[in-house]
Amino acid sequence: MHITARVDCAVRALVELAAAEPALVKGDALAGAQALPGKFLEAVLADLRRGGLVSSRRGPDGGYRLTRPADEITVADVIRTVEGPLASVRGERPEDVTYEGAAESLQRVWIAVRVNLRAVLEGVTVADIAAGALPSFVDDLTADPGAWRRR
């Protein structure tokens, strides 16, 4: 899985909003808190607004806030809002891809990849990240020294 700059920016912005709840947070404050380019962040916040994860209010007392509790927004929700499906093969969902001959079982590999992505990304919420209290399975997975090696 390739984590895009848009996804990274979106998660970081939502974590800042979660930490500030219930206050409204201005876009420039979000950008400053996470050292994000302002224009880029504004575009990502527009995606998050269209996707129903944040709301905004204009004016001197305006800003952004989460539309639902941070413990109900998973990292998977953010990725789906900003980029689309968690896993795709040539732009198609894994269950829609078929192979012939020796590669016939490859579809099951792609589906297994998606299942594992879901297990992690649907199991971690914006609230978990904001609180610095990730689920224990994340600690278990990252405790393996092999997790930290490039391959």
C-alpha cells in the first residue's frame, strides 16, 4: 500500500481536530500545528468536508471541526474519503479481477491483502492516534523487528 501525501495530511488534520474538540480550528492553525502547506491542506479539508468527516464555518469565529466523534472515524474512513477503496488492482476491486492459467489464484492474494489492510486501518481511530493510545495489535505488529526493515 502506498500512503499518499493527501492521506497523510488528512489523518494529521483530523488528529489535530480531535485534540481540539469541541473547538473550531482554523485552517492556518491546523497547517501550522502539523507543518503542512496551507493551500494543500485546504484542498484536503475540502475533500474531508465533501466526504462528511469535517464541517466548516466561515468568518472570524469560524474554522473546522469533526462531524462525528473521533472514536467513530477510522483511518480506513479517511483513506476511502480522500483516495477511494483501500485496495484496488489496476483500478478495480480485487473481487472483480479474474486471472487465467497459472495466475488464477492471484485474486485470492489481493483479497487477503485487502483483508489485512482492513484489519489494521478499520481498527485504528482518529481518537486512538490523538490520544497516543493505539490498539494493542498495532504494538504487537510493530514490535516485530522485521516490521522496521526495508524490503
